[in-house]
Amino acid sequence: MSERLAIDGGKPVRNMPLPPAYPGASVYGEEEKRAVLEVLDRKSPYRYYGPDVAGKVKEFETLFSQKIGNKYSLGVTSGTAALVVALKAAGIGPGDKVIVPACTFVASAGAVIIAGAVPVFADIDDSMNIDPDKIGECVDEYTKAVLPVPILGNPCEMDRIMEVAKKHNLIVIEDVAQSCGSKYKGKYSGSFGHINCFSLQLNKIITTGDGGAVSTNDEKLYERAVRYHDQGMFREKEGFLASNAEDDIFVGQNYRMSEVTGAIALEQLKKLDYITDYMRKIKYMIKNEIKDIDGIKFRRICDEEGDAGSTLFMMLPDVETADRFIKALNAENVNCGCLYGGRPVYMIPQIFYQKTVDRFGFPFNQFKEKIVYSEDMCP
Ligand SMILES: Cc1ncc(COP(=O)(O)O)c(C=O)c1O
């Protein structure tokens, strides 16, 4: 090992950067290839009809439900689509507020706005996930739901969150985009909320490039999700409670998953345990080696056995040290970055300034009192 750090001109500890962190894509193999070719050979890339539909999306949904531990799952086109479908299935829209953690990807808040509701931000705790104690403070007469996000593999404390939600009569929509395969007290993230969302985008633990899933135990929410994702149609009748009852018809979108995506999703799902076991093992090996270094603190993992292991998260004493630490690690060819630039999600300009595509300021114009976001809301 060099006497000097690479940032100071020494020889890097690794001679090339670590491979990119795309866990699902890095284990693509013959299984994914065969599955995609099968769809192409059958000339049936569409889930609902075609000359010889393989039923890959349906098979993925069935296996996903079994795996996560819910009765129903629905393949969709992205994690963002999953959030919009879930919000709409739950009947959330104009005049409603949804509690979102201050630390998350823009899509968690963006989907709420696209659904016509307004996000209210709850602070996080030392796990980097929503602080269950802060949820109640965000509730007012308009609040309909809370959207916990297990950040980068760390499951949320879902028992506490479900308890607060029950007290305030909130619908819980878990946004498990970043943490598919994580567990809390032996149960998968995405099996606690009333309706739950997953992403299969490239950075995620299993991936189809783009794609997503909604999962729930609630038959009515599932049935509405299916219709919302498919133009409001009653196409899938099998096993459904719903009739064509006119009191619950609505216009939907098209967020249908293609058979090509379904084929890859199904094969990736079969590899989920392998991927998370492997990541967890490596992560804890590294964590154990560096745990005694002064100045480095780890975030609290809400359930270490259920950690998906995708990210080792470190907290440094101040911004300057963190900045230099990131530069120094990268110089050693050990990839490291600052999560979301160290900023809460509400500081993203389009959210902070409440800019939507609507010229009248919808949906922020739905409330008598002006909605205000300030930089110091969630310290
Ligand atoms: C927490 C969270 N929610 C939602 C999404 C959106 O997923 P997608 O990119 O599949 O639309 C992401 C993607 O990064 C995410 O991290």
C-alpha cells in the first residue's frame, strides 16, 4: 500500500474503479436471454393478446406476490408509474395531502403531484428513513396517506409507521423502489403498507432497464390499480370482485408492462435472494473492517438481517470532511458519492417553487392556505 493517499499523489489502492453498482444487470445471463427470445419467437410482446402469449407478465406477478407475501401484484412500466397507480387506486387526488420523507428520490414527491395531490415533508432519523415520530406532526384535515421509503436497502420501521398511520387514519403506500428484497422483522418491505410500489429501473436491485410493480393484499385496491393502469378497462375479470358497476368506473392510463419486460423481470426475481445475500455479505465484511475508524459513523440499520445490503452509508462530522472523504475514496478507485447532493428532496427547484406543467399552479392551488416549503423545514 502507498504511503500517500491517491488524492495527494500516491498510488491508488485499486488500479481501476469498482464495477458500476447495477446489481441486477450485472447478473444477466442465459436465463434472461432465453426468456426474451421466447417472447420474440412467439411474436407476442403484448400481455393481453397476440398469436401465442407466453404470459410472462402474469407469471412475474404471481411469483412476485408469493415472494413479497401479498395476495396481488401488478407489473407496470416504472416505479413512478407504480406510485401513480397506487395513489389513484387509493383514490388520492386534488385536495389531498400525502406525507413524504425529506430524503428520497424526486419521484416519490413527483408522483404525488402528478396524481393531483400535494406532498408534505416529514423529517428523517439516523436511519435516513422517515422518522415515525414526525409523521403525526404533518397530519392535517387534508392528509390522506403516508409514503415511507426504505432508502438504499435499509428497511423502514414499519410496525411503528403502521401504528401512527392507523391512529391518523392514513393509507400507507410503501415506496420500495430502492430496496426490493429488504425485510423488516422477517417480512419483506412492501408487505406492510396497504398498497406498495417497486421499481425495476437500472439502478435497482433487480432490473429490466425500466419497469415496476404494485403489490397489495387488498382486492379492491388491486382491482382499481389494474383498471387504472389499463385505460380504465375491465379486461382482467378472472377472480375479480368488481363488476361493471357504474358507481366505480373511471378513466385510466396506459402503464402496462410488456411481455419482454415481464420475461426479464421474472428471471431477475428468481435471482433476488442470491443478489441480496451476496451484497449483504460484502457490505458487512467492509463495514466490519472500517468500523473503528475515527470520524466515520454508519447510519442505523432498522433490521440488520433484513438489510438488502446494496449501499454502505457513512456519515462524516461535517460537509468539508465529507467532501474530501468522497474525493479521496474516488481517487483510490473506490466509488463513493454524496446522497442527493446532501439536500432534502423538497429543495429540488420544481418542488421547492411548486412548478408543475399546469399554468394555474395545479395541484398546489387546491387549498385555501398557501402551501409553503422552506429550506429549514426538515433539519
Ligand atoms: C425512492 C424511489 N421512488 C421511485 C423511483 C422511481 O422509479 P422509476 O425510475 O422506475 O420510475 C425511484 C427511482 O430511482 C426511487 O429511488
